[in-house]
Amino acid sequence: MTKASVSEITVLSDQAIDWVIRLHAGNASDRERRAAAEWRNRSAAHLRAFRDAERLWLEMGLAARPAEDSARPPTRPDDVKPSTFGALRVLAVAAVLAFVAVLPFLGMADAWFSDYRTGVGEQQTVTLTDGSVVFLNTDTALDVRYTASGRQLTLKRGQALFRVAADVGRPFEVATDSAVVKALGTVFEVWQQDAATRITVSEHAVAVKGLADADYRADSRVEAGNQAVYRTQTGLQADLGVDAGQVSAWQRGKLVFKNRSLAEVVAELDRYFPGAILIADAKLAQFRVSGVFPLNDADAALGMIEHILAIKVSRLTPWLAVLHG
């Protein structure tokens, strides 16, 4: 029996997730249900993908509770006080007005002085002059400088995936505010966070050094299938094995979370949607979430959170959503 390729599995998984979300949205038509059944029964691979997606949907509900209560069946939170949300509403409106006032100026310097850039919620694929391909994620700015002896790129902000074209005489390096990443193969991702640089390698390997380091150390390699974080204060953190499908989901227009806190989920979703998403209660922020969320539909993503945690999402302005009990 021939095994399905990784790309085929990825495509089937994404399609299966889309079908399951559509069927469980509460407004699926009979025609859509018949189409889903036809898709599911096309092959054994389609059926496996559909069952995996349904299992993930169930996990979304089972994981929706605080870590300390993981032994108990999931229940709707009773300790999220409505009064907390009422008080927060006044503060949130004031905060969002201030936020909107300065929004046009945030990150403008990076955008003005970068060769390539994306806005919040945008993604862009760029083919460079040497044939290398860069996939820019949301709110990302990149500079490119090629010389006869090297290819130097500067990730000023955001996250990008690099597919590097071979050129033995010209090393391919990506610099951030804290580190420099050198390609030793083909495919890797760099994400510049507030005080750190996260590196994820899909194929071959990379070397990592600090901005002040003269050269790359022998133990600075990050191999394929691993992820590492570089901080100026602590250097390169030990490699961590990663779930490639989960890490790369943003490249397919989705975010995948497995047993993550609501605070972490909201922080990630915030990167893709204009404005802000706030959580009204600290206990609510610790609730656990598993699921697959679309990057191009804020209302759908927030609606899924409402379903998973049995909470409410209130839109105070087009720029602000508040999660509360």
C-alpha cells in the first residue's frame, strides 16, 4: 500500500477540519451535509482525516477548563463575576480610544524603511533575486541586501519562513534585534518576539549567533524538526522537538492549539486581527483550549472560543472584543 505524501496529508487534514467546523457551526444545510459525507467517503485517507478532525473537535470541549481542575468534567465557569465585566467595560472603552488614536503610527518606521512588509492580518510571498522564497506572516517587515560575498536579510519585526536557494559562495543570513541565523540547508522560520528570536527548522539545519559574536559556535546548530530560542541575556536555548504541523499551520491560514491557556490563544490571535482582544477575568485566562482557528475571520475565531469555553464575547467597538463569563 502506498503511503500518502506529507503534502497530501496536510491538504486532507485542512479540508477535513474545514468540513467539521462547517458541520458543527449550527447552520449547515442538508446539501452541505451530503457534500461532507461524499468528501469523507472518497478514500480511506479522507475518512482518517475526517475522524481525526472530529476527534480534535471533541478535544476542544474536553480541554476547556483550568489546568488545576483537569480531573473534573468540563463545566461552565461560575466564578467569572458579571460585575467584573461591567467595570472593565468603562476602562476598556477608554483604552481602545487611546489605542485607536496612536494606531496609525505604530510600527510605521519599520514599514517605511523596509523592502518588504505586511500589515496586521496580511501575508505575502516574495521571490528574491537569487531564487530564494520568503513567506511573510502578519505584521512583518524585512530588509534584503545582497552583495557578491553574501546575502544579508534583516527581519525588523514579525515572522517569516525562508526557502533558501543554494549559492555556495554567498552565505544566507537573517538578522533580528538579538541574533543572526545562518542557513545550512533549505527551509527555516524566524520569529522576532519582544525580547527573543525563535527559530524553527523544517529542513537541514541553521547556525545561530548573537549580534556581537564574531562567529558561529560549534554547538550553535539547530537541526531539522527542532526549535530554539535565542535571548541576549541567556544565549541559545536547547533545541526543542516541535509538532511541525502545528508550527506551520499559519502558512495555511490557520492556527492550531493543543491544550494551551486562553491567554496564550488570545495573545496569538491578537497578532492577526486589528484592534485588541481582552480577557475580563484572570481565572478565565487560565482555561485550556484545543482547536484550529482561521486567521482570516476574527468573528469565526471568537465564535469558536465562545463555543469551546461556553463564555461570551462582547464587541465594544470594531476595534475591541472582550471575553467574559
